[in-house]
Amino acid sequence: MKKLFFCVGVFICFVWNITAQNTNASLPGWITRPLPLTDCLNVALQQNGTILKAKSDLEAQQGVVVQTRAVALPQLQATGQYKDTDRDAIENFPGSQPPQPLQQNQNWNAGVQIVQSIYEGGKLITAFQAASATKKQALAQYQTAVADTMLVVRLAYYDVLLAAQEITVNEASVVLLQKELEDQQRRYDAGTVPHFNVLRAEVALANERPALIQARNNYRISKNNLCNLLGYNLPRDIWEDIPLNLTDTLDATPYQVDLPMAIQQALGRRTELVALRQTAELQRLNVVNAKAGYKPTVQVFAGYNWYNAQFTEPVELNHDINGWNVGGQLSWNIFDGMLTRGKVTQAKALYEKSKTDVDDKGRQIELEVRTAYSDFI
């Protein structure tokens, strides 16, 4: 029976080893090779979901920039139409014998026209300013997402290293307390110490073992968290031990921090503030656009048109009349039911809110710097 159990045990170990090798063979190269922090950051830049979504948002905002500028650029339009009308539905010349239709029953026309706005109450200039502000805002938001993700990846990387060290410390503590229990048991058996010493050693050992279990759990979770931040879906046949081989260490290097200088740098460089300042600029331009409703709009146009002759007999669709046209047009809403006034009121309120957001975010950033400085020292 002993030989049978031994053979079964050897076979189970062999199968387990083969399974582990096959599992590791299916893993990507970066997860099994030595992995420094720099490589983790590069993988996150390529695969992290937050960064990929931020990149898509940046591309979408580029489309908004193009749309914003469109109001100030000329519009080129081409039109065409063909129509065949029932002769009974066409009015005739009164008193003509025989009755003559006022127009042909078959008609067509075509044209091309270019329209350029030259004045819209300030909208044309603000269109280019808003496009520039939108572009800067989108870039700042993308940089914020990248910076935040890089920080989270760094913390996750060092959390794995810290969890590994905590396992080592707790294992050493358990071994030490186990030896202490054995020593107290021998002393008790020799009659040199009371049984209370043995009980106290047993309690100390029992209290330390959950800490070791928690440390191992933290190690598993921290590795899962790091893999998730790196944008990799782990195979479901990996249960506990993710074979990460992190090569950096927890060594601390001296770093001098001057609090006033740190606050000044944060207020000048934090991309969140840059994005909010551009948001405030966009809200200011929205006030200008809203006030444009009080003013007239002026456009100039030029075009060329073709259409069939109306008074030919018999009908000849290839007999066309063509020519160019040029002109200008003005429109002015004298009274729009106070629609413009409502838009101006809304735009001003949102502009004041955006300025408050900038001031409030500045105070929050200063608080974050002061808190981080206190934690650091």
C-alpha cells in the first residue's frame, strides 16, 4: 500500500508539473520574463483600458475642433432637380386658343453656389479661438488620464513587491513563534516553567498565522490588480500564482522636497488645471456667441445655375438657360421672444461656474500637495 500511494503521488506531481508548464507556455512573454517597472509602464501605455479610452476621446475632440471652425469657413453647395408634372395640373394662359400651359410639364435645374459669412456678431473670430481652446483642453485631459494611470501602475507594481516582503516577514515570524512554542513546551515538560507560558506561546503563534494568510492573499490580489492595469486578461486556468517576475526593488532614494516650490510647480503643471482653464475660456466664448443673437448676420454668395427653358414648343429638355449670380444677404432677429436673453443668462452663469471650478481645483491641488508632503516627511 505504501508503494501504491508513493506511485500515485509521483504521478499526480508529474501531471501537475506538465499542466503548469502548459499554462505558462500560453502566457504572453512579458508576464513570464523579468519585468522592470519601465516595461510595465510601456505595456500600460499600449494596453491599459483607461488610456485607450482617453486616446479615443482625444480623437473625438479633434472632430469637435473641425466642427467648431466650420462656421467661419466658406460653404460650397451643389443642387439639382428633375420634375415631371401631369399636364392637367398645369395652369393655362387665360383666353388662349388652343389653351397654352404656363410652363413645361418637364423641368430640371442645377446649380453650384459658394456662401461665405462675413459677420455673425462675433461668432467667426470666436470659432477659431474656441477650436484652439478645445484642442488644448482635449490634450490636457488626455495627459491627465495618462499621468493618473502611470501613477496607479507604479503603486500597483510596488504593492506587489511590498506584499512579497510582507510574506517573508510573516513567515519568519511564524517560524520564530513556532520555535518559541517548542522551547516553552520543552521547558514545561522539564518542569521549569508553568503551563501558562505554553498557552501564551500557542496564542501568539495562532495570532500570527492569520497575518501570514492575509499577506499571501494581498500578494495574490496585488498581482491580479497589476495584470488588470496592464490590460491583460488572465487565463481562467490560473487560479492563484500568477508568474510575475518583477525585477525592481523597494529601495528608497533620498529626495528633497521644498513645499512652497512643490505647490508652485503643481499649480503650474497639473494638467487638470490646464483643462479647467480651457473650459473656462470656452464658457467665455459661449457668452460671446450667445450675445451674437442680438446682432445681424451678413453673408455673400456667388454661384452658377442651369435650367431648362420654359416656353419652347415642342418640349426640349436639352434647351437650357444658364448663367452666374452673385449677391449678399442680411438677416436680423429684431425680437426672438427673449430667446437670446435666456442664452446669454445661461452662458454667463456657466462662465462664472467654470471660474469657480478653476479656483476650487487649485485649492484641492494645494491640499493634495500638502497632504503628500506631510505623508512623505
